[in-house]
Amino acid sequence: MAAVNGACLGGGVELALHCDARTISSGVRHFACPECFLGIVPAWGGTQLAPRLVGVETAVKFIVANPMRQNRMLTGPEAFELGFADRLLEPAEFLDESLAFALELAAEGTRPGDSPSDVDAADTIRKARARLDGQVHRAAPAPYRALELIEGACSGWTLEQGYRAEEEAVGELLPGREAQASLYAFDLVERRAKNPPGRPDDEPRPVRKVGIVGAGLMAAQIVALVLRRLEVPVAIRDVSDEALAGARSAIGEELQEQVAKGRYDEGKARFLASIVSTATTYEHFADCDLVLEAVFEEPEIKERVFAELREHTRTDCVLATNTSSLSVTEMGADLGIHFFNPVAVLPLVELVRTPETEGVELATAWAFAEKLRKRPVLVDDAPAFVVNRILTRLMAVVLDALERGNTPEQADEAILGLGLPMAPSVLLQMVGPRVANHVLETLHEAYPERFPLSQTLANYAAGVDEIAVREDAPRTADEILEAALEAIADEIRHLLEEGVVGDAKDVDTALLLGAGWPFWLGGITKYLDQTGRSERMFGCALAEVGRATRTA
């Protein structure tokens, strides 16, 4: 019998599946087979034993679907509910009750439960393949191989045949490009993130009260996150009473969601709501330790906000901006703390350092971000920083294809060939055409040759759903994708040569954590290096460009 009372992942799960019975603690937070997320498949019997224990539908969800949903994991109660364990036990008596259950089984000489029978495993596998096609567009081989192994387990393979098939599959996948890129990406977001480059040595100042300027959607999300993670007073300022009321409502809804999930009781939610103060003036900002500006992306407005903040805050208050593209230096902020939407989901924060940023200010912002459970990536002040700069260069290729006569569906399908989490058209709607056009205008002003303005995007931003076709010369899907990859590679080279980030690994970390790019691309520089594009375009790998820049 296996007794599971802590994190149980991959081979640990498979060892438990080989046992006759399993107990699991209600306190377990991580129970999963994440191999497909890493570009391989379970190879210690998981694809053969899971469908025999819990059925093909649950096995597919556990081994394929969950890993491909940003490595979703089960809790102890969820694993028990799905049939992976025979007893769900409380932590306090877990060991004693597990031993008692083992003795009971030994005395009876029986195994608990029966293997489920699936009346239509083929239909379940077929539907799972169709979902994968829509999600990764066959760009990642591992989940498809896992489905084949699960299907084999349900179609009459003996266990020994299944085990051999697993060994052959992992032997083919592990040396492959996708698996190697996935392992590289895993190292970036797990090991490297624990000791990230650029973390300042200065002692951070305590943050006992936070100020937020602006009451829009992004601002309300940030306030809700600060309340949840820091539980400190938050002051919000906006010029509109209506906007402030809307922010209060949105924050209250978020807190109520936490109550509904059982994370807070009503009293705790009311307390957190009560420590939010709102006003159209700055008087309640006098005792803030850190203020984050999140108003409209207009340079003049932001400059005025920071001039006003310096009149109404302490001299040691850290003044930061959440701008997505504008110059942090020119607006007068101490530094940038750039969150990504949705704030509660995406773990990346771009910490933007200016020539005037002091070490203690950066250390305070870094500690603030980590207490919010975010992953900071240090970048220098440059138009659109890293993620938005790369995504805008990609979008420029898509817009060019549209204006040459391609349909939005054709352009989407071409880019989705990489296996990205969403189509360009969906990304544009999520970001908002007005914001996207503003970022493009900012980048065009700085780098006009690489970021041409688009009449089509300007039309979208103005609410006109009209493509401004310049010529009837549509590209093939391969031509669009190749143009996009070359544009991305070129922009990353510029980022590295300009020193916006110190290493190609920073670019990859930012895309993995801030844009949800898949592990099997390794972010993107790994893919560009693996496929030879970097060498062909620049004469060396992008990893070497970063290394050469640091040496220089």
C-alpha cells in the first residue's frame, strides 16, 4: 500500500499506482503526472495503470489535459474523488490510519475496488486528440504519444507490452527538440527563479501601506492582489468618483470569490474591504510606502501624476509605474513595476530600472513583487520593455499579412503552427486594439523601420472593423510563420545588444511567465537556436549574443 501525504509527482504517482491500494492526505496540494508538460510521457507504468484504475476519461484528463493546461495539479481530495486513492485521511492521524488500513487489507487478503470498464475508449481518445489539435496544433508530440499509450492500454495490451511501449516512447521523445526545450524552460521558471539574476543586495524598505493611482480594470486587479497577499491598507486615487465606485465594486467581488472558494470567511473579507480608502485627492497617500501609477497611457498625464505624487508623499516612498510601453525615466517615476493581464494569473512582473533608480528602491519593489507571489525579471528602461516589444513585432507581421490580402483566419492559423496559447486575433482582443495601437505608436517613434504603423490597427482602435488592404499579394502559411520567426529573432537580438536584458534566458523567462508561451518552445530563443534560424541570421546562437553583450 502507498500512503501519500505530500507532493506526489511523476514517478512518485507511478510508484503509488503499482501498489494494491493507496491512502492520501486531505492536506496534499500537488498530485500529478506532469511529463507531457515537459515534452515526455510517463514511463514507469503511468499510462498503463491509470486507465485501468480510474478509467480512460480520467486518465486522459490526468496525464494529458491537465499538464497541457499550464501543468494543473490535483489536491488530495480531488485525487480521491477521481479514484486514485482508496481512503482520504486527515493529516493529524494520517500515518496511524494508513497503517490500520494496510493491516485491514492484509487480514482480508483482498484489494479494494474493481477496475472500471470504459464502454467507448476510442471515442474518448478521438475527442482528446481533437482538443489537442485545437490547443497545440500538433506542435508538441508528447501529449499525442501519451494518448496512443493510453489507447493501447484500453485496447488489449498486456501490462508488459504497455511498459515496453512506454520505454520506447520516452526513449524517442527525450532527446527530441521539444523535450530538451521543455527541460530548459522548466529550469528557467523553477530553479533559476529561486536565485534570479539582478536581485539587488540592498535591504528593502517595509511596505505597510500601498497607494494606487487610477481606478480602472488593471488597477482594481492589482489592489485585490495586494489585499490578498499583503493584507495592508491600500489608498486609491482617481479623478472620477464613478471610477472609484466601480473599483470598489470590482474589489468587493474579488473578495467574495475568495469567500466562495473557502479561502476567507465573511469577516475577513469585510476587514480587507474596509482597509481600502478612495478619494479624488492625494491626502490619504501621505503615509504610503509604495505607490503604483496605473492611469491612461498618456505621457503628459503620467508626468503630471508623478509631479503631484512628489508633493503629497514622503521622500522615501517608492513611486512606480505600471506602464506597458512608455519611458519610465521621462515620466519621472523611480522605476517600473509592469504587471500582466490577468494580474491574478500571469506570474511575470517586469521590473524596469532607470539610470536614476536607487538600489533600495529596486530592492523594495523586488520584495513587493515577490510577496505578491510574482516572478520579477529585471529590464532596463526601453520602449515596451521585453514582452510587449516582441509581441508587437509579431503582430506587425500579422497586420502586414492582412494588408497584403490574407484573411485573419489564415494569419491566425499560420502563427498557431508554433503551438502558441492563443491566436493573434484573440490576443489583440484581449489586450485591446487601442492599447495595442498605442504600444505600436510608441515603438514606431523609437524604431520606425522595424515597427511600421498599421492603418488596419488604427481602424480597430477607432472602432472600425475594416482591414486596410494595400495590395493583393497574400502569403502562404509557411511564409507568414517564417516572417514572424525572423522578426522575433531580430527583435530579440536588438534587445540583447541594447542590454535591455542581460541574457537570452531573461527573454525566455518573460515570454513563459508573461505571455504563456509553451515550454516546448523553451520560451522562444531556444527554438530559434535549435532550428538554426539564429545561426543563419546572425552567425551565432541568441544565447551567445546575450553572453557576448554581458562580456562587452
